Amino acid sequence: MTTSIPTSKTIHLFPFTSSQLAARFGMPLKPSVILLRWPVVIVCAYLLLYPAVEYLPAALSHVFIILYVASNVALYFIAEEKFATWSFYYPFVVSDTIVLTLSLTMNGYAETNFYIACFLLIIASCIVDDAKLRALASVLASLIYTALLMMSAGTPHPSVFLRIPFLFVVSLYYGYFTQFVRTEKTLRQEAEQRSRGQKEILDVLSHELRTPLSVIGGYAQALQHGTFGEVQPEQEKALLGIVQQSDNLLTLVNSLIDSTRIQSSELSITQEDIILGKYLDELRLNYEHDLGKPVTMRWSVSSDLPVMRSDRVKLTIVLKNLINNAIKFTREGEIHISAGCSPNKKTFEFKVADTGIGIPATELLLIFEKFHQADQSATRPYEGLGLGLYIVKAFTDMVGGQIKVESEIDRGSTFTLSLPI
């Protein structure tokens, strides 16, 4: 089973989604916007059908009405996430305001006091923050206008009856989008507060945990190598456990730090020339030790590797995560690490193949998600937070690469990293 994970170049400018905004409004955002706009479209279309004076030829007016109705139908085909950005609403709110004004003007049967009432109600809808108070004001305005209409002499024109719900619809329409802007601002402020909280956690992890763990590991290695005197076999075994556990804990801390930086968008790319042959030799030195289980590591590195320009730190984190993952999930057998250029010499390929437990086909598209683990049971034999492959995917995207995975249960997995040269 082979899965290619596409590289994402999307930059999210808004720290929240349409589902979060929908939760604030009590119903899905897209249907509510379309439903709210229908009364405005229908009222305007009806007013334009009964103009006091023929400003436009009837055929042209009818085409305009059809196009205006079609503009709301077209909203059904727009992606849901588009409705979560305030800039999306500006074009049709402005255009609807113009059409509303034109339809009332061309209809010609409204008095000056109606225009004043409508204008004041729109302003009130934009100012009043309480939705219930807005609705009450618009209902009262409609009722008062109805009473005045009934008291007037003469037979009213049919279009006059549309003015009764018109005030309520206009108030609801503009009040909704005003509330949307306020909600978006609130969500943005909440996102900024969460970001500040993540930065504080990052600082604590960096200064209060990572430094002591590095010191503990360093002292344990010094003792293990006999720097402070001869080490007995039982002591060496205990020191090996200290070194391994401190390394595991340091890896978890580093993963949390990297994950927090990815979430808060605090990472940047630092490009430098990397002599791939020398770089991989240095990487290999990190694994010149006993793995503590019947697993052998075999390296196959091409001798004609070029110089590549990339982010050394992020590349190292990606490669180490792939290798450490293979070691972690391989109980016995072999881990084969190979590196070389593609036949067209345009990409550098780094491949880690193991004979480990493998990954179920249903999990292949999920393993790069944050905190996801194929075995999520409380009794799983493997430690970790499920951040390693999430960081691999995020950093690979940042340096412009691509990650692929092939896996089969009980036969192992192969991860292939491709980077442009």
C-alpha cells in the first residue's frame, strides 16, 4: 500500500473556521447567509417589477432581476470556508445596498418618511449589539408603519404592502452582518490569547525542562563512559536506562516545542548550502551504537551526492524522526537507510525502510495528523505522543519537499522523503 501525502502551500490567514462561527450563530453559516439574503433579493425583485416610471426597457429590467436572483443561487456552489471571512461579504452587501436603494427609488411609491425610517433603522441595526433588541426595534418599526399605512386615505399601491416586512428584513440583514464582524473580531482576540498561551508554554518547556534534561543526559553519559571512575556492569546497565529515558523525555519535550511553534506560526526557513555526503556521514554517527534489540542498521548512500540548499535544522529533525520511528517500531530484523538523487538529478531522495510492525491501510492517511497513533489503546507497547510524523509532514512542507509512505502489516514500512535540489 502506497500513499503520497500532498504538499500543502495554503496559508491560513484566519485563526478560526466557519464551524466556529456557526457555533456562535446557532446554525451553519453558509445556509443562514443564503436564507437571510433571499427575502432581500425577493423584495428588491418585486419592487423592480413595479416601477413608477420606466427608467429601463422592460426586457433589460427583467434580465437584471434574473441575474440578481441567480447571484443568490450561485452562493450554494461556493465553498463553506469562504463564508468565514469578512472580506467575502463586502461585495454583495455593498451591491445589495445599491440594489435596495435603486429598487425603492424606481418603485417610486414610498414617501420621504419611509426612507428616513429605513435609513435610521439600518443605522440602529449596525449600532445595537443585542440581537433581541434589534429584532424588537425592527418589529416595532414595521408595526408602527403598518398602523400609519392603515390610517392613510386612498387605496394604496400593491407594492406598498411590501414595505411592512421590508423594514424587518433590512434590519435583520444588516444586523446579521454587523454581528458577524463583531463575532469575527471576538474569535480573533480569543485566537491571539491562545497563541500567547502557547508561547508561554513554549518558554516553560524550553527553559525549565529541556535544559535540565540535557544536563542529566550529559552527566549520565559521562558516568557511563567512565569519566569519573570505573563503572560496574550493574551500574552501566542502570546508567544506560537513565540515558535512554532522558533521551526519550528530551525527544518528547522537543516534539512539543516544535509542535507549538508550528501551531503559532513562529517558525521560519533558514537556507544554507548542505554538502549532502558529509551531512549524512555526520547523521550516521548518531546511530553508531547498540540499539538494544536484534535490529541491524544498513546505510546505502550514493557517492555522487550534490550540494543542496535547504534548512539544515529542520531537515535534521525530519530525518532523525524517520529513523527513530523505524527503530521504535522494529522489534527485530533490519532498517535500511538509503540516499541518492532521482534519475533526472532534480530531487534528493532519502528512504528509510524497516521490517517492523507496519501500518494498517486505513491509518496511512491519518498518521501525519497531530497526536494520532495507529494503536491508541491504553495498553499499547510503544511510548510517544504521536507528534513525530506530524512534525515530519509540517517541516517537509516548509522546505518544499514531499513525503511518501509504503507499508504492509507485519512486513514493515518505507518512508521516502523527496527534496528539490
